[in-house]
Amino acid sequence: MKLSRRRLVFASCAAALCFAGSSSVWESNTYSDFLKGRFLGVSLTRDGRLTLAPRLETAAETGEAGVWSLTTAPDGSVFFSTGHRGRVYQCKPGQKPVLLWSAPQPEVFALALGANGVLYAGSSPDGKIWKIENGKAAEFFDPGEKYIWALAAAPDGSIFAGTGQKGRVWRISPSGRGEIWYETGQTHVTALAFDSKGRLLAGTEPNGILYRIEGKNRAFVLYDSSLPEIRSIVSAADGSVYVAAMGGAYARRQAQAASSAASQQGAGVVTTSITVSADADAAQRGIDIQPKPEQPKPAAPAPETPPPAPAVDLSAEKSALYRIHADNLVENLWSSKEENVYDVIVRGADLYFSTDSNGRIYRLSPDLKAALLVETREGEATRLAEAGGVLFAATSNQGKLYRLNGGVPQTGIYESPVHDAGNAARWGRLEWRAETNSGKLSFRTRSGNSARPDSTWSEWSEPISDPARNAVVSPNARYIQWRVEITPGSGAAPVLDAVALSYQPQNGRPVVRSIQVTPQWAAAQAKPAAPAQQSPVSYSITVTDTGDAGQATSSGTPTQTVSRTGMQQLYLSWQADDPDGDTLIYSVFYRGEDEREWKLLKADIRENTLQQDGEVFADGRYFFRVVASDRLANSPQAARESDLVSPPVLIDQTPPRVRILEPKRQGQEWILDVRVDDSASPIRRAEYSVNAGPWTVLEAADGITDGREESFTVRLAGDGGERSVVVRALDAAGNPGLARAVLR
């Protein structure tokens, strides 16, 4: 019975000590979810369903680094060329491949089959074009170029060649006479083809320009891609042109490999023999993922003429497929930021294209929905071709030729990507939704604590095939992976829609990272005015310029009192986080330096700040402690907390006491001796002002203003009339103490 494609719902696992209070679920139910995994005999449909793929057979194992070129004959034969031993093979229908020719150069990047059935091959480096006929090869033309990247056979028997490192297109007549047909100004001509009207198309690198060459030295830029390299060109009967463009540097990497192979060949390096087989590849027998070591990228060879360096946008697409309509309108059919597209062919109404992600082959339908047809599990699927209704794919890293014959394999295996639970987790149940009218689904899991599966991971578990007995038995760990084996039955093969694995991650401990205590001044609340009869009143006498006393008022003039403008508050703030993203709740405690027990200031704070009246603390040194808990997101048994204690905080709200001793007159100077003391903190600064003028800093008698008792001396000139001298001292907390003396 087919189930609707809704999200699966799972029961939570029971909470356990140190594990989170609620379970999590890892679900895979979309195209993008499944695309991140590994495929062996399994296809991924465009609507995100796993099913058995067409049978993938190995037509040839060359034992070489890669198969660079494919071309087909009307009788269904396939010709393919390799590197780094520069060999050309022929594979006839129903027969094993045979070696036709070994080139004197290490690479054969290009093949073309002429109208007369003659095979042409371009060898590199120090490129030459060869004519292979009746099992014999002869030099056909030497353009004097470094690389022969592409060949195309015209209906009139002439051959066109795309070369590097001068970016030229050559035309070679049937008699073997060549001429430069067009100079692109690029470094490499990487692809050649003819459109539906017989006009030559040429793709280039490093600026990704597609030319339509309409005659000798006459060309029209059909498209200027944002990607560096035009990799493949295919014409359709309706006049459309399909183009595969990629991130560039492939031609340069091949050139470097060719140069390296040439140097090794010159040094007499012995190579291994070729094993050719038409049987199914051993890769069909199972999956065992091991970390793939990164191969160092060879440096690109220096071109004879430095090409323009296009800007590279790392956030942009890595490759794309374009359709250029007959009216030159360009349509982007598919693009990727993760995969490079290498080749494209047209089969009926669909497009098939290959990439460098485990040698994948995709099918793109007319509604532009891509489906992963098959994965060869090689480094790159370099070329595609169709012969006799059969799709052939060439690969590199292991130079093989594969055949998709349309038959359904006996089994298929899909391996999920690795899932990170974020912390050590307890695994729950594995549930799935599928159509299993015929056949069988069998799941296994494995877990480990390294990000990539290696020998430290657990072995694959025993198979899980009964939905009623689906508990995951892999060890508790941070990472987990599942795989499914799809076995067909007598009817339609199973189709897997969705898989979900529940788990209970270990509850991580929250962390309080910092505490800050800052004094602030808050505005004092306005006090209501006291009744007039209760206000203290002072009286003044007004004397007129005649010397007579003015009439005294009945109430006199009240003296204005300057009140305190604010009160000190403590502003506490802290930074905390939780590794699981749980919501945190806080409690704040304090204790004095001479106290043993913590006193609660406030509990259950959801913010990370607290404002406290500073006047509730007497002068002294205090410590503040913040406790963070994740109990809001976890059960009481699983909840965890952590705390942090602040550095000692000095609270000093008492100003220094300033005393000015009796002023002394020495000659023409006034000398004022000042004594300052503070009971809570050291004196940090002293200064004086005369008649409300600017402050002048005083130096302590002992040379350093740092004690709780300090002496200072103020010296002023004796003349100047009456003067008001104010001395101000500040302690370590910034509290000011003042005293005034009047000199007459």
C-alpha cells in the first residue's frame, strides 16, 4: 500500500541520566536529503525516491588514469582513448574491447570518426593528429601545437582540431594539408561540434566563450559564459545547442598530467598491463566507504601567452548546463555549486549528463527535473556516448568504460551521509516509508566518534527489515550512518520514500563565560516640598546705597539647598551559552570577602542582566556568582548547570575625609597642609581650585598617591585679596571628598 508523503512522527525515547529530555529525529525524505549519500545500483528520482538503477556493467578496465574520449560508429562500435599510456581501443557489440593502437605520446585526448569510417586521434603533448585505418596508424597532420583537445569530422571529409596553448582551430583537408581556420585569442579550444546547419562550434578556456565559426577567420560569439571552460557541445535537430560549462582548470590539469607522463615515459618508466573485462564490476558486490585521501593538485603549466585571469567568485555556481535556442536565446537548465559537469548527450526528449561527484550520471527531463540515474563510484564520469541504444560512460582516476544496458540489477545499496548528533547520543528506532509490493528492504547502521567513517567506527549492524523490530543497536556515539539494501522480487522493485532515525543526544553542560559588574548612577526620585512653616529659614539684611537698612520682610529669603542628584546602582551582566541551544535560566548570588556562604540576590532570571541597588551593600570587597541551568528544556534528571564567580568587586560609597589645617603665612606665600584619609579604599588623586577656577593636581608628600592616608601641601602667592581654596580628593572608587579654606 502506498503511503502519502507526509512527515513521519516518532515517539520520544525515555529520558536517561545526562541525556536530553526530548528525543531528536534525523529525517531523509527529499531529493536533496538523499543526494548527499552514496549510490550503488540505486537511482534517485526527481521527486526524492530511491529505487533500483539500470544495470551498470564494466565494459573495459584499462588500468590507466582515465578514459578521455569516446566516439561511436554506425554499427554500434565504441572507440575510446586513454592516458597516461596513450592507447586507443575498439569495443564492438557483444565483444571484448581490443587495443587498436598505442600512441608515441602519453595522452590521447580526442577522437573523431570520419565520414569514410576512418578513425582520427589527437595525441598530446607536442600534439599530432593520427589516421587509424585497417588496424594501422599513420601520422596525418602535425599542427606544431602543444595539445590536441578536440577533433570534429566534417561531412566533406575534412577534420577540424581544437588546440592549446594558443587557442587555435585548425582545418585539415582529406589529403592531410592543414591551415589555421580561426584564432580565438583564448588559451585552449576545449570542445568542437557542428550545429544542425553544419556550422562549426568551438568552446574555449579560460573565458568560457562559445564561438560559431562561419568560415575561415569569421566567427560569431554565440555565448560568453560566466564559467571559465566550455567542456562539451551537443547539437539537437531543432537547432538548439546544449553546452556543458565548468569551473575551468581541467584542461590545465590534463596538460600537467600529460607533461608528467611524458617525462616518465622518457625516463623509461615501466607500466602495468591492461586487464579488459566485459563482466560486472566488482563494485556491484557492496559498499565499504573509506576516507579518500586528497590528491595534491598539480600546478598548471605556464602558458606561452598568459591568458586573461577571470575573477573567481567562490559563492557562484561551479558548473552549469545551457540550452542555446535557434534564435540565440540562452536558457540555464541546471547548475551546481558542488559538482563539475563533464559531458552531455541528448537521448530522446531527455538530457543525460555526467559529473565528478563519484562519477555520477544524471537524467534531466523536459520539465528540468534532474534525477540521479546511476553512480559509477569513480572520480569523474568524463564522457558519455550512445551506441546501439546503449548508454556508455567513461571514467577517470580509474580509466574504465561502463555500459548501462537497461536491465535491473539483483540488488542495490544506498548509503546515507554521516549524521552529526552534536554530542554522544543514544540511538532509538529506525523507521521508513516505502512501497514494497514485491522485494525487500534491509537496513543496517554503524556509529563512531570521528567525522568520517574509519576503522574506529563500529561494524555494520545486523540487518533491520521488520518495522516492528527496528531498534538501532549501534553503540552510543556522536555520528551515525545507515544503509539500505534494495532487493527486487517477482514484481515491481521496492521504492523507498523516507527514512527517519530517532535519537536522544547527551545533554551538554551550559557554560557561563564571563561576568561584568559595573557601577552606575540612577537619577534620584524627586522629593515633595516640605510645608513652608517647617522649612528652615535664614534671614538677610539689605543695605541700600544710602547706608540705610531696608525694610525686612516678614519671612526673609530662604536658602536654596543643593540635593543629591542620584544613587549608585550595580549593573551585572554575563555571557553564557549552551552546546545544544537550550534556553537557559539564571540565578545570581553574592558574598562578602569575609563571608563563607553565598546569599541569593535573584533567582529564575531569563535575561543575562541584573540591576541592583548599590546602597544595600556596605563598603567592602564582594564576589558575585552566576549559575546557569538548562532545566527549562530538559527533565529534572537530565538538566545540567554550571556557574562562574566574578573577580573581587570593590564597593566603596564613602568619600575620603579631607582636612585643611590652619593656613600658614611664610613670607609672600600661603601654605596649606592637607590631610586625607579613607576607610575603604586608597586615595588615587588630589587637586585644588582657587575661586572656582580650574583644578590643579597635588603631589603626595611621599611622592605617590596610593595610600589610605596621604598628606599634601598647597602653596599660593600671598597677595591677591580674599581667596576661596577648595581641595578635592578621590578614592579608588571615584568618590570625591572636599574641604574649603578662605584666605584673607
